[in-house]
Amino acid sequence: MLGTIVNTTTILAGSIIGSVFKKGLREKHQTVLFNAMGLAACGLGINAVVQNMPNSNFPVLFIVSLALGGLLGTTWDLENRFQRVADRFSRGELSKGLSTGILLFCIGTLSILGPIQSALYGDNTYLFTNATLDFVTSMVLASTYGIGIALTAVVLFCWQGSIYLLATLLGPFMTPDMMTELSIVGGFLIACSGLSILNIKDCKTMNMLPALAIPLIFCGVISLF
């Protein structure tokens, strides 16, 4: 749980620092910060793919996962559904900031894979990276919406804590092949998030989140035979 605690703390810290800048950070400063975070996400995603690809026993599974997951997410219109839910609770300025923060902090590949890696291997790399991203984001949001953005830290702690506990319970059923394929797909999605942050290409990463479930289902079925 160390990674989740650090992630939660950085959101609190970012909210406090950002709230000091009541008029908001200048646009050029926001651009520099988000460019740095976008590059970091791209690098982390590429590294995850490069490290795990040679160990894959199903070399085309990631292609099927990304394609099928993307089709499912687009068919279910996940991104717009989440946005409509956020808009429903965004009647006030703070409500709008909170809903935006919750979506950015919780519904992301790093925030989902991070607790799993931490629970199974004690590896907090993804969570520490996510903590850095969330620190910058919470600082920008708090500079606009105020210290109330700190409330998103509670939501994130419950979200990642639940995933951590679930991964701990399901750990005996998660095979090495399953984690390898999951890491490859996750790496591509993390890189996609980086491209979106850099405004290079909006890959609709949220619509592609179902791709993470394909390796789990496939490897789970294969392990039965």
C-alpha cells in the first residue's frame, strides 16, 4: 500500500500548493509541466512494452486485445458515459473540478495497473509515476478550483486500495503469462495517455481500457487446459 499512500499524499500536497496560486498557473507553465508528464508517460509505456515483449508466449495477443478492447470500449462509449456522469455532478465550480479530478486520477492505466503490480510484486514504479502525474494535475486543478480538490485524494485511496486488496486475493490465480501480457497491453495504453497529454494524438484511452481484460480472460481460460 506504500505506493497508494504516496499517490494520495501527492494529491494532497499538490492541492495545497495549487490553492496558493488563486489566479491559476500561467498557461506557459502548465504547458511545460504537462509536456514533461506526457514525455514521462510515453517513456514508461514504451519501457513496459520493450521489457515484456520478449517474454510473451502469445506474440499477437496484445494486438487482439487492443483492437477488441478498443471496439468494445467505443461501442459502450465509455469516455462519453464517464463525461456525462461527471457533468451531472458538475453544477458548481468545485463540483466540476472534483469530477474532473476523480476521472483523471482514478480512471487511468497507471492507477489500475499500479496497485496490481504493488500487490503482486511489491513494485511501486507505476504508482510513484502516477503520483508525480497526479501531483502536477492536482496543483493545476487546485489553482483553479481551490483546496477542495484535496477531497479527490480520499476517492483515489479507496479506489486503489480496493484494487490492491482484490489483486492480493486473486494473486494465486494470476499466472506469469497473464502478468506479462497485461503489462504489454498496459504499456501501450500508458504510452497512449502520454500522447494525449502531449496533444499529439487523442487515442481515446478510456475507450480502450477493456483491452486490459482480454489478456486476463485469455490466459485464465488457457490455464484451465
